[in-house]
Amino acid sequence: MRLYTLPFLSRRSLLSAAALAFGLGTAVAQAAGEWPSQPLKLVVGFPAGSSPDLTARALAEPLGKALGQTVIVENKVGAGGNIAADFVAKSTDGHTVGLMINGNMTIARILNPKVPYDPLKDLAPVSLIGTAPLLLAAPANASGSTPAQWLADARQAGNKLSYGSPGVGTVAHLGMELLKAQTGIDPVHVPYPGNPQIMNAMMGGQIQLSLLPPAMALTQVRAGKLRAIGTTSTGRSTLAPDVSSLAEIGVKNYQLEIWNAVAAPASMPSAVLNKLSATVSEIVRSPEMRARLFQQGWQVVGSSPEGLRNRIQADTKALGDIIVRQKIQIN
């Protein structure tokens, strides 16, 4: 009888092999449908009351019921949402995902090479939730009897005006820089933690204009506290049918959308991503959630990971072009 012997393995090698086997076993278990095995953390990069926060909180309860685990919304505010995106990208617990906006998943590294994560490599697309144009708003007492006259006055005022955005590199910031290039207005940029703070600053007279989510802006417009100038859609938006588009008041070749989406760490197993994507998409396309998200200012999509990936690629090019054209950079 011939005897076979195993090569000598050090204690460290045995432990490494055991750890690898455990990791593979965990991934297989997750892929087999046992995920999630603990509460899910849904991370948002903007403060309570902001548009991404409202969407996350609307999604949390039905998502938790569908997955059989509690979904906890956690706000990690700062850097235009990139602090939260970096946290999600580096999460290894298999139960942390993020509710993110365009910039966090597209041009973060183009804008600032020092951003500690790569949105195209470190984040896995899950589902595009909804899209919306932005609404150019001004204080209620802004000059000009018509939107076109307001634009003419803003052009004349030059850098005496200032505008707010949720941070350098956000779509509201890039969109305003593009608007400056195409209209000749020249307001100074003032970044804020989120849109609620921007609206308070505008109503308080600290800033004179901003691009805001329609649902948030229209609440104050209808209350007589803000004035709607136009939307960034090519035609009138179903989210703000009574507001002219910027194209209607003479701003040509200008179209801009914000969107929000669920993303996960790139390390999350594909079977788990597909399960999460299918669940999120089904929830947001339900009549109840569709109506709720529409009230929040979103035209619902509910895409597959591939659909979101395609949108990321398209927006990375479009928003990247604005950055290059306007020479926008964070040092």
C-alpha cells in the first residue's frame, strides 16, 4: 500500500485557509438566498429633510418588510455626499448600501482626484430610483416682472448675486456653472450642507438663486416665499407643469436632470446585488411608492443594475464635459 503525505502547513497558513474557506462559505450562503442575515444599513450623504434623505426613509420600511430585516437610515453628511459614498464603498459587512445622487456615482474622481474612492470601480450599481429636472428659484421679491426679465437683470447684476448648492461637484453646482456659461450671468457660488439650508438662506436674503428639486422649491413658491424662474427640462415637466422651462425663456441647448439610486460596495456578491435590485425595483414601481415618490419630486424608474450602469456612463461623460469646459476642480 502506498502512503501519501500532506506538505507541512504552518499555523498561519492553516488560519489563512480557514478564513478563506469561511469567506467563501459566507458568500455562497448569501448567494443561496440567506441574505440578509442582519439589519441593513442605508447610508445617505445629506442631512435629514433633504431630497435623498426623504427618498431613503420612504424606501426603508417597505424594503425592510420585503427582505425580512430592519433597514436603518444613517446620515453621513459632507463633501457633497462623497463621505457617505466612500463609507459604502469601503464597507465589508455585506449589509451596508447607499442612497446616492448623480455626482457620487459619476464624476467624483474627475472633479477631485483625491476623493478616496473610485465610483466606477468601488461601487456596484443596484437600481436607478427616479429622475427629475431642477428648478431655478429666486427669492419672492426678486426683480423682473417675467422670468425673461429676471434673467436680463441677473445678467446685468454680474457677480453681485450669489447662488447656493449642496456642495462643489453636485449636479446643482455643475448645472449652475453651465447656466452661467450659456446665459452670461455670473453669480458667486456658496456651498451648503443641503437643500433645506439653501432655501432658508434664499428666503433670508443671503443668496439670490439656486437650482433646487422641484418638489422642495414648489412648496415655498406656492407659499409665496420663493419665485420659480424655470425648469432645466427641454419642455414643461410633469413635476412642475405650471413652470416654464428655461428653454421657453430663451436658454437654448440646456437640459439637466438629477437622479437618485441605490448602490452597494463592489465587493457584494452578484447574486445579492441582483436580489436587492429586483426588490428595490419592484417596490419603487408599485402604485403606492410611485405616487409617494412623485409627491417627493421623482419620476420613477426602478432599473436593473445594467440600466443604472448605462446611466452612470452617460452622465459621467456629460457632467465631466461641464467640469472640463468650466475648469472646475477641487484641490
